[in-house]
Amino acid sequence: MSDTIERIKCLIIGSGPAGYTAAIYASRADLKPVMYTGMQMGGQLTTTTEVDNFPGYPNGTDGTAMMEDLKKQAERFGTEVRFGLATKIDFSNEVGGIHKVTIDETTIIEAETIIVSTGATAKYLGLDSEQRLIGGGVSACATCDGFFYKGQDVIVVGAGDTAAEEATYLSNICNKVTLLVRKDYMRASKAMQHRVDKTPNIEVKFNTEIDEVLGENVVEGVRAVNNQTGEKEVIDVTGVFIAIGHKPNTDIFKGSLDMDETGYLITKGKSTKTNLPGVFAAGDVQDKEYRQAVTAAGTGCMAALDAERYLGSLE
């Protein structure tokens, strides 16, 4: 454990669009924020090769490059960006109290305010071929990447509302969408199932799973298997969208911050305030509806403003 304890006004945990935007606003408000990036600097967006739907990039950009731009902008205004992982947190329940955060089990940070922007992690199937082709045709976000498959054939994997929504969204862009459902029924709401059934270019294959994603550098197809008969078939597609859910990165906050049954942090009203004074949440860690870079950035702005106003109320 470090012999020194650092006291700061604003600690930002996480480094995606929400964290960096919070850092830009907090540093401009002279809160002198310190950011710890977590193990994946830049967050989920660094797994996306092309970003075409974030304002300000008329020709699109690379996800990693965009996060580097946001990082440089935050640093230009005085944010101190550090690579490290929060491993223990001792929150204060009192207004004006000091929150203690241990970084990498060695360094203690005492913060008057904390902005949590740890994001959520998309769930994948766990196939080696799938992991190898993430960013090369395998995606966990149709809204983010669907545009690049205009007029092409794609696959969606999943059985819930998210999978149904992604399939119907892609049906407006792609030539054909094949929806692979592991069981013999969908978990999606009846309304979403009806929408899928009524969409002519969506084909649903029940009791079907991906055995392997085919392609060397980009997706060229999948080998699917019927888990009842064992029969295998090759489906020629250029895109594979995994829609089996996300896991918010909130394990370290369990028992301290209010969260829903799936682990997303609960914020109050239209603010980013959590149940603890001086602790705010922004981005995908508290948003299971939209999960877009631009909405994450918006809540990052809100969190910094909420933190600034909170500190102002203590004076």
C-alpha cells in the first residue's frame, strides 16, 4: 500500500466517451479531475474499427483514434489521465464526505466527488473465431455498425428484445437478416416477435447456434449447427451481430450504489446523481436503453455539471 494519500476534487473512473467528456467539462470548471482509465483505455469503442455516427467527423473516424482525440482534448484543459484500475472503494454516506478509492491495490485516492463511467461489456459467444474477427465483421452493436453492411447479408444471434430490435433495424439496411435462436422459442416480447415475423427479409432459425465464424481477416460466413439434430450448414454472410446482452461493469460497487437487477447503476430523475452524495454515474454503466457514444458523452457532460454544482453547494 502506498505511504501517501492523494486528495483531489474530482475522480473519474473509466475512460470511454462518458469519462472523457466528463473530464473535459470538469477540467474547464477547474475541478482538476484525475481519471483512471481502467484496463481498456477508451472503453468499448476501441473495438470498433469505424465510427460514422458521432457528430463532428464528417468522413467518419476510427474508434481508437476518436478516443485518443477525446483524451487529448481532456488533457489540454488539465485532466490528469492515468492508467490504472479501481480495486477497492470506501464511499462516504455524508454530504461533503470524502470517498476513498484504492487503485491497483496500492494507491489511495481521496476524492470529494466521483464520476463513475466504467461502462458495460458486451457479451459474446466465446468462440475463438468470433473473438478474432471482432472489428472485422463481428459486432455487438447494429446501430453502430449496421450502416457498413448496406445491401449485404448478415446474421443476428439472440432471442430477446435486443436481438429482435437489431434484426428489424438491420432489415431496413441489409439484403437479408438471418436470426439465430438457440432454443425453439424467442424470449422477446410478443410485439417484437410479431415485428420480426412480419419482416419479409428476416429468416429465423430456431435451435441453431454458431459453430464457427468463417473468414481470415473479415467475416465471410458462419458454420451453424442445429443443436437438436447436429446438422451443420454454412451461411454466407459478411456481418455477424451478437445480441445476447451486456454486463455493466459495476461489480466493485455492489452493496454501495443502487443498481437494478442486471447491475446497471440507478440515477435520480434526469440527473446523474446516485444514491450517495458526491457520486455520479455516466454512460453505459447507467444506460441500458441507448448505449451510444453520443448519449454516453451527453451524460458525461451532465455528470461533470452535477459534480460542479454539488461542490458549489458545499461552499
